[in-house]
Amino acid sequence: MKPFPLLACLAALLATPALANPIDIVAAENFYGDIARQIGGPEVAVTSILNNPDEDPHLFEASPSVARAISAARIVVMSGIDYDPWVEKLLGAARSSDRETIVVAKLAGKKTGDNPHIWYDVAIMRGFAKTLADDLGNADPAHRAEYQRRYAQFAKSLEPIEAKIEALKGRLAGAEVTATEPVFGYMIDALGMKSRNQSFQLAVMNNTEPSASDVAAFEDDLKSHKVRLLIYNSQASDPIAERMMKLAKASGIPVVGANETEPPGKTYQAWMQSELDAVDHALPK
């Protein structure tokens, strides 16, 4: 006698029980939140705090609703090394022994003073995804295999990006470029290019005025074509940075924008690919 279909369906459901309540994950930045959704699937509920492309992340101030979300989270993901210090303050105000906090910079061995824009390092993001998959498996052993399977899919999806980086590196290694801020710094390093005007970049990132000599050196690099490309932070408005961008365009230097948060409608993978495509287009063979 064949088993009754309804009983067969119930048996299948009981074999891998669904979570009654999804695991709450709060990500300080939306690119971590995107990856958390890719790894966690239907077993997680993700809230991303910094997700507005028109907002300067450096000027963000946490609201009471953000504090409540972090207080209720099972897993909190933050960048660290002073990029999102407001998370630490909120965690300190709502301590919990049941909460797991992933500080991505700490996973990568970064320390205060290092470039905080670590999401432009693909290897760091792969490491974050693996840690998250392991943490989810520990919190929800019934779905451990699924978290690991999704992690493997994510890691596989990074391979075309890494191949693009290697291809561009073969062509662009040693090329001198500049930037208004070090947002794209890790990717510049991965491509083997040399970034000039570091002190200018740090001043703008820290919302301080670049020195007159730094400004003069930056202008000379653009006017004299000592650099082949200008990268600017397309998410932060700064008068001196805007001036350099206009000067670059007037001098015939290609300009590429780099976001600090993941653009709407894109996955992390599509975002990184589009940034690399922009560099490829700006510096053709």
C-alpha cells in the first residue's frame, strides 16, 4: 500500500524542521546584511542599518529604533576599527550573553589606523561569510548543512570577481592613480596600482582640512597627468574633493566613483563587478 501523500509530506517536513522564529541578524552596513541573507536564507531575518546611498556613513547617528534592533538581535555584524563606533556603544548599553557579535576587521587582523573600508577586499568578505555560516550552524544545528552549502555558493560566486581583478592587475600593475578618500584603497592594492596623495585622502576621510601643500601636490598630479585615474567617494560631499573631481575632468583624467554602501538593487558580487568594470572602462587597453 502506497503511503498517504499528506503523511509523506509531513514526514519530509519533520526531517528538517523549519525555525519557528528566524534568527535575527543586524548588520551595521548593508553589504554585510546582503551577504547574511545569502548565507542565512529563509532561516534568518536581516536588518541593515546603513543602507541609504545618499547618506554619509561617517555622519550617521543611531536612533532609538536602531538601538532596539541591536538589543533584540541574535547576531550583530559590524566593520570595526572605528568605522561604526556607534555599534559598540549600543552593544554596551544592552549586554546579552546570548548575542554573537562579528567584528569583520578583527577577523581580518586589522587594527585602528588601518584603512577601514575593508569590504573592498574580497578575501576579507569571504572570511566573514565563512564565520557567519559557522556561527549560524552553531545557533541552528538543524540547518548547518544548508548554511555551509550557501557559503560554498557564495565563495564560488566570488571567483569571477577575483578573475577580473587578476586580469586587470596584469594590465594595470604599477599604474599611478589618486583618490579623494581611501574608500577604494584595498581594491587599488589588489589591482597592483599605486595610490598617491595619501595624506590628502586621510584628511578628507577624517573630515579635516588637507594642508596647502597636500592640495598643491594633488592639483599638480592632475594638471601634469602624473596619475591615470581619480577615484572619488560618490557618497560623501566635500568641497575640496568636489574641486579635485572637477579639475580631473577638466584635465582629461578619467574619474570613477566608489560607494561606501552597497547600491540599491545590487548584490555584493554585482557591486564589486560593476566597480571593476568602471575601472576597466576608464583605463582601456
